[in-house]
Amino acid sequence: MSIYALEDKQLLAIKPTSFVVESIFERDDLQEAFKNNIDIIAPGCMVIAEEFSDWQGSRKRIDLLAIDKQANLVVIELKRTETGDHMELQALRYASMISTMTFDDAIEVFQKYKQRNGDPSYSLDDAQSEIRGFVENDTVEIGFAEDVKTILVSQDFSAELTTSVIWLNERNLDITCMKIQPYNDNGKILIDIQQIIPLPEAEDYQIKVRRKLEERRDIRKDSSRDYSKYRFNDMELGKGRLALEVIKYHFNQHRNQSIDALINDFDNIAHSQPIVENLKVAQDHARAKGRARYFLNDSDILRTGDGSEYVVSSQWGKTNIEELIDFATDTLSYEIEKLLTSNSPEKRKVQIEDYEIIQLEDSTILISKNGTVVSAKPALRYLSNQFNIKLDNGSGNQKNTRNLGNEVINAIEQSKL
């Protein structure tokens, strides 16, 4: 699209340019401009952080982090390049990493943002009051960050990126692409800003997507009392306790290693705070903030040979607990089973001999024999032998429970055709 100036009954084209040519920079120019005029690219949103990077084991930064009127988090990524390459992957990573942010986390982040932007006396109470006044949800703590939205802002987007975004949006993600094209009008820089995905005209489609998200949210609320449970070392555990017991067990099995080496074993798991923290640091934080975010009971403390004491984070959600489970089962070869609850969504169910095998929507495998739940891995090894299914993936590594279970179910279904 071109921009024209109407002069003396003539349309004179204004020269398109690029941010690179005009020496306009992402952080110093574009980020500052959009931060102060956020409604242009994110209507109904409020910025709560810039250059956000409060997570363990990563130096990645979110350009702008905002919340909308429904208390959803909004990740805003800016690029001055002409294709916006890989922005969708970067944004998905950021969305995943902040998905465990709590309302209290947001208050702290917003306070720091306001203090760094000219209000050094801005308090936590001020931050809480401003966020509560902005959102339309009276019970903001309960509904906080149910969804994470993404806005990508770039001079242009490659066909590969736009195709990826459309595909992701069709699967109920919420990603918006904003095209910002600069023009040079005799030394004056004009910027044409257009939303290209989803098309603003596609209002009916957007409403349908929104309704789908609301239906899913209602389902989650209806089933919120029925939390997922897991079995590890003959214990039935919720998400936080599962993480604690896995890390404690790993710590006790490798006491000859340094504490830094043990902590580094869990570095690839996205988390909003250190997964393992020094006890005194965690206690000081709990006293200062009035809430504990680590398991501080004496029986939960990790003690090293030199007398140092460490504690494990109690803040775990669906995304990072699944990362921990995958790491524990695939890399550490620990046995962890997800227990079937009344709200566990089934994907497939098969029966063979005395066994019933259930595959959940998240690919978790549950097995019962004669009506009694049994450990999945031994049962899958037995059934794999019946169908000549290899237990390794060809490179010497054992298949994890999910992959092996999927192959066994496929084989059982094929045998009944």
C-alpha cells in the first residue's frame, strides 16, 4: 500500500523507507514510542514491564509486557527488520515462560516498571491499586493470566511467518500481527500502522474464536476443584509436591555432586523464579513479601554436606510441570504416572487380555489390570513384546512412556481391524 499527498489536484507518492535506513532503533525509538502510546497497537491494554527477563536460566527479554481488561497477559514483540523472521517462535517461547506468572508477581513487576520510569516512591500498594482499577474483573487473583496473548509488530512479515500465525490462531492461540511501514516525507517520518492478522474485517471469525476460548475457560473453572495427581515413588502428589519430591530424590541420589551441578540439571525447565534457592534467601523473601513461594518445612529442606540449606519452588503450573515430568522420565529414567481423575480428557482407550490402556489428550498413558491401576512402564514392556515393538528408538535410548504407549495402542487397534 502507498501513501499519497494531495497537492494541486495531483496525488504525489510519499517515498517508503525502512527503519534501518532512517536509523530508527527498536529499543530507543520504537519501543519508547509504543510504550507511551500502547493503545495504537494494543487497544485496551496497560504496559506493566519492558525488557522483562525475570526467569531462571535465560537471558531472553520481552520488549513490552502488558495486561488487558480481562487480566490476561499480553506479550508485545517489536522488530524493525523487513520480514520479522522467527518472531512467532520467539513469542511462543516467551508466552510459555510467563504462563505461570501470578497476580502477586505482576504487582511486583509493575512496581519496578513504574519506579524505573520516573516514580521512585511508587509502592506495591500503588501497583496493586492501579492494576485492580484497570481490569474489569473484580476477582482478578482468580482469573489472572488465564490466557496469554501475543502481538507481533514489524515492518513486514514473511509468508512463512504469517502462515504459521494463521495456523496457530486456528488452534485457539491469540496472536496479532501489526505491520508498521515508515515513509519519508521530505525529512518527516510518517508511519502507516495496520493490523494484518487477524483481519479487522473478520469480526465474525474472531467472535467464534473468542467463544471457543470462553467455553474452554468455563470448563476449566467447572473442574478447578479436581486437580491433577501423579504417582512417584509410591506417593500420590499434586503438581508442586511432585516437583519437590522429584528434585529431592535427584538430590539424594547424587550427593557426591556439587549443589550448582544439581541445580544446573534443571536449568532447561522454564520457571518464573529459581527452581532451587538458598534457604535464607527464600525466608527473607517470604518475610519481606508476606508469602512463601518455596517449600520451607524442615522436612522439605535440601541439606548439603557442608551444611548449606536449599529449598524448592512451590510455584508450578501445567506447562512447566509437564517439562519437569518429561525431563525426569526421559533423561533421568524416573517412573512418574498421571492418575486418572474425573476431569481427565480421554483421547483413546483400548483393552487387551486383562489390561485397559487409556491415552489422555496430553498423551499421558494410564494402565489398569483387572480394574487395578498398575505401573505403566512394566505393562508396556510386556505388551510391546507381544507385538514385537522395540523398546528403544534405534539410537540406544529407551522410548518414554508416552511414545511407547502410543505405539502399543496403535498395534492393538490394528490387530482388531
